[in-house]
Amino acid sequence: MNVITIDDLVKRRGSKEILAGISFQARPGRVTGFLGPNGAGKSSTLRILLGLDRATSGTALIDSVPFVQLRDPLATVGAMLDGSGAHRARTGRAHLRWVARSAGLHRARVDEVLEIVGLTNAASKRVGSYSLGMGRRLGLATALLGDPEILILDEPVNGLDPDGIRWIRTFLRERAASGRTVLLSSHLMGELAETVDDVVVINEGRVVADGTLDEVVGAHRTLEDAFFALTTSGAP
Amino acid sequence: MRALAAEAWKLASLPTVWIATAVGVLVPSVIAGITASATLGAITRGAGTVPGVDTGYQELAFGVVGAIILGVVGISSEYFTESEESGGGRQITTSLTVVPSRLRFLLTKISAIAIAAALLAIIAAATTMGVVRVVLGAHALTLGADDVPRLVGVVCYWVYTALLAFGITVLTRHGVIPLAVLIANTSVVTVTYLLTKITPLANYLPDMAGVRMFIRKLADNTVEISPLTGGLVMTAWVAVLLVIAAIAFTRRDA
């Protein structure tokens, strides 16, 4: 199945409302773009989905189960949040090895994912010496270790060079084409229009548009135009 | 077991853990070497002193700094934030997406740190006692059956101290303050020791009670606490702190 279902998610920190009732789905075989300006609540939603933060109310489920109850999380969901998610003093390979070990994956899988993301040559270098783009590649390699059915990526194109962006687009399209679920967040519209099938736009903790790419773009010229029309209040 | 193997590998692949190991082994053995050669000098001069009953053990009480570093970095490394240019990520997000159950993650971490601290204590105790014997030669007190519970006490003390440092760092989510405070308390400004001058109750603070497991004569201290009582008091402190840490860790946002 591999459906991600977010239902009426509310998150408050003190008196501040970060999410004000977010609902949407991400389906298998499709790339779902989760778009919004910085601070709109994208990362908070994804962190709640991954059990890192707690929702004030509402649910975020993976195949009708919360992430924390998954039997084999790494083989079900591959996640990439901020940066590399690795300690800077370790080498890229050492980082992937402990993740692999905790999921009972074979060492050879570490070299496979290094190859997939193009980090083989930097695998023996410490993560602290990586560029932003290399760190993101390591994060993606970590997400791919368990060859999961679902990918959840927070701002995956951030820090990647044009080559990297082109590569990740193709890569994610292929994942979706093979029937897997891809949910990615971004505040960059131009980069995404060619990658996503479905679009969820959020602003100030609320969903302002949800549909296929064509539906959301609607009468606007581009996804970017639609995005600004939806997220800029009082714009002409 | 897989998660424990991963945590052990995490510790082993962290350079600061090797610094902790070096500190834990070198500090007590070097101090023991210096003290023992001073004692030997006094004996050969005919000053008549014999090595004290706490020779080697005193030094191991200082060497626990290695266990403190281990306990702190074992968890502070999870919260270490990458620079803004590198994306500002933290390893804890990866750890909790691999082992989503907070309690299980924490228990695994505690086990890995306890095992590492025990190994470190065994190596440090063997090295320190070895140095004392090499330096003092025939003048060294022979290690007998009495020393077995004392050496077990050393290992317990190191494991508990590592876990105290760990528990405090789980709460602070940052290594610098617990590291500075705990190391200072063990070496330069022994606040807990000074407190015993003010109130005898301070003898029941975790470190003051814990050292009773293997130290027989505390300087200027008349309060009698048996090794077993000392050990139980420290166990209680560790248990309470770890429960508080677990409650905080499972409730708050990562």
C-alpha cells in the first residue's frame, strides 16, 4: 500500500501555532511535492510524521500505523531531514555502517548506496569535511540503505549543484515509476515542477492547495506563479 | 542486539571516545607512577613510610574522568549540530528514524556506555596496579582476596559515573557544561568533597558515597560508610537520574 496519510495535524509550541490542521495524502507511484515558504510548517509536519516531534493533535500515519510502531522502519521508510544527519567526526562510510548494522543489513549494501549517490570516492573522508551537497548525498544514501518503499525527503535539492539536481529528479521519477511513494518538501518551485505529480501547498501552517500538478497550477502560467498567488496574502 | 552492536560501533568510530580511553588509562597510571616513585624514594631514604592501603585506588578515583568523557560524548554526539553551511543537521534524527522507540534507543545507549565504561575501568585498573607494582617492586602491597571486591568496586564506580554523566547530558542535550562541571568536581574544585566539610550529609552524594566501594581512608573524614552502603547509595542516585532522563527523553521533541 505505502500510503502516507496526514490527518488534521495541529502543533503548538507555547502560544505559537505552527500547524493549524494539516491534512493530505501521499500515494504510491507518485512523487508528492510538499511546498511552502520557509517557516510554513513543512519540516514540522515531516518531523511529526517520523515520530521526532509530537503533534498537539491529529495523526500522521504510514499505512495506518504511526512511524514509531513500524516493525522494520529502515526497510519501510527512508528519511532525509536537515544536513547529513551524521556526526562530523565520522567518515561517511562509518556513518552508513552503524545505520546498516542497526537494521541488520549487509555491509555490501553500504557500498551500493555510496555508489548510487556518487559518494564512493569521499566515503573515507570525515563528514565534517563534506560540502553541503555531499552531506545531502550522504543523507540520501542513509535513506536508501533499507531500499524502502517510501521516501520522505526534506528539501532534497538544497545545496545540490545543477548536476545533482538533475540527477535527483531522474532518480525520484524512477522510484515513483517503480510504484514507490515519494514525499519531498521544498521552498523552491522552479526545481520541482518537472519532478512532482501531486502538489500540496502550505502556508502559515495551513494547506492552501492540494491536487495534481495540473490542478494546482490551474489558470496560472507556472507552478511558481500559482505558488506565489496562493502564499502571498493581499498580493495584486 | 543489532541496535546494541550499532551503538557499540557508534562509540568505537568516535574519536572523542578514544580520547576518553586514553585519559582513563593514562591519568591514573601516570599519577600512580609518580606517587609510587615518591613513596619508593622515601622508603629507600629510610623515611620509613610504607605504601598506603589506597595506593593505586586513589589514582583510579581520579581516572574516572575518562568514564565521564565517555558518558557525556556518548549522547552529546547525537545532539551535536552541523554548521549552518552544512545544513544544520543532527545525528539524533538519524538514530531515531533507525530505532524509533525512544525507550529502546535509550536503553541500548545505556547498555553500550555501561559496557564500554566497564571495559575501560578494567584496563585502567590493570594498568594502574601494574605500574604501582613495577615501580615499588618488592615494597608493593600484594594484591589479595581483599582486593577483589575493591576492584569490582572500581569498575562499578566507573560505570555508574559514566551513566551519571550520560543522564545529565541527556537532560542538557549539550556536552560542554556537564563535561566541565563533572571533570572539575573530580579534579580541580571538588565541590562535593568540600561540601562534606559543611554537612556530613554530603557524604551521601553519588561520588562521595561511590568511592567508599574501594577507598578505605578518606582524608579528614570521620563518617563511616561501608563499601556496600556506598555502592547502594550510588546505585540509587544513578537509577533516579536515569529514570528522570528517560521520562524527559521520551516526552520531549527530539
